[in-house]
Amino acid sequence: MKKIFIMFAVLAGSLSTQLYAQDTTETLKDNDGPNFSKLDVSPMDVALFRGENNEPLARVLYSRPQTRDREVFGKLVPYGEVWRTGANEATEITLYQDLMVGGKTIKQGTYTLFTIPREKEWTIILNNSTNIWGAYDYHVEKDVARITVPVRKSPVPIDALSMNFAKSNDGADLFIGWDDSYVIVPFKEAQ
């Protein structure tokens, strides 16, 4: 009788351990790791310009809205209004050394890159307000520099807002393009 009781206890114990282990496994399956969010519809990206010795000279952090069969300029992004130059948070540009924009020396630091798109030209704005959402907190008195650049037609559609730097003779050009248009913002070495 004692043997039957011990065998029964061992069998019951092993079954309950297996049941408990299965229960735990099911619970862990749901909580098996971090719960990451899905990719944002306007994911963040970075454009970086490096100097001769591979040191960073300028960096732009921006969100990349998609065209998604929408009319972009003049509709989604109204003409003549201050735009965050992207989606979500306002686009930020960090200068790692003093650079010139439109003949004005801009001290190294981080600025918000606002734009005012128009059909034939854009106003490019570097502004002291940072860490802001959209253009809702834009204040003209915090502008550090403004320049006007012509709009160019892209030979191919640009589905997502895109930015990149290209080396120029005396600095770098920031290309900003979306849909069927792009602009070039010249940055020059400070004198």
C-alpha cells in the first residue's frame, strides 16, 4: 500500500509540474519580451554630413511622411504657411561647427528647420526653438536665419520626404525633396 501511495504521489507531482510548466509557458509566450510598437507611418531618419577627417559637420533629424497618392504641395502642405519640414516633431538640424547660410554665420548648435513652401520658391528658416511638435510653437522672433531658394522639379517621383547632404566647393548642400519637387539649401564654411 505504501508503494502505491508513493507511486501515486510521484505521478501526481509530475503531472502537476507539467501542468504548471505548460501554464507558465503560455503566460510567458504573451510576455516573452519587450512589446515594441509598430513602425511609424512617418518614420524618423537622419541626414549626416561629414568633413574631410570623417568628423560630423551637420546632422538633420526628421520624420518622413509618405505621399500615399495625395497632392502634397498646395494641399497637404499649404503654400505660404510655416511647415515643420516633415511630420510629427519639427525637423532639427545640428551644426557641429559654425557655418554660413545665406551670407550669415550660424553658430554651432541645434536649431529647428522650418520652411515656407511656395510654388516657385521656399523660404528656409533656422529657428532657436527646439524639441517642439509641428510648427505650432513657431515664433518669428526666434529666427536665426532665413533664405529663399528656388523649387526644382524632380525627374522621378519622391514618395517619402527625403533629405541628404552633398559636398559642394565651399561646404555642403542640403537637398530636401518630396513628391515632384526639391530644393537645395547651401551651407558654406564660416569665414
